[in-house]
Amino acid sequence: MIRSFAKSGLLAAALLSGVGLASAPTTAVACPGCKEATSEQGANLARGYSYSILFMMPLPFIILGSFGGYVYYTVRNRDAESKSQQ
């Protein structure tokens, strides 16, 4: 199978494109924020992105925990009321 790739030139093209991508790191930047983080002026912007991510990470747990706590509290109160009426 490698011989068929080598004969058709696909292996050479794949190797050449791999070397081209590896030698051009500025074109393979993950996101604009990461690219800006490498410059001095973009350091504050990148720090802001990092803090916003850190503050947003616990929000799903806080929301679900609050909802679960509310449900637990109401069920516990309902059970206590039903026991006191009997």
C-alpha cells in the first residue's frame, strides 16, 4: 500500500504539507486570544479571558446545587407536614 502512495505522489505531498505546517507556527495558533497573549499588549486581554473562564466554571455546579437544595428542602418540609397531620 505504501508503494501505491509513493507511486502516485500522495506520500510526498503529505510529507511536504506536514513539513510546511510544522515550519509555520504562526498559522497554527489555537485562537485569537492565544495569539494576543504572546504579545505584550494582549497580556491583559488574555488574563481577562482566563479570569472569565475561572468565574464561569463553577456556575453550573452552583445552579444545579441550588436547585437540588431547594427540591430537597421542599420535599423534607412536605414530609414533615404530612407526618404532623397524621
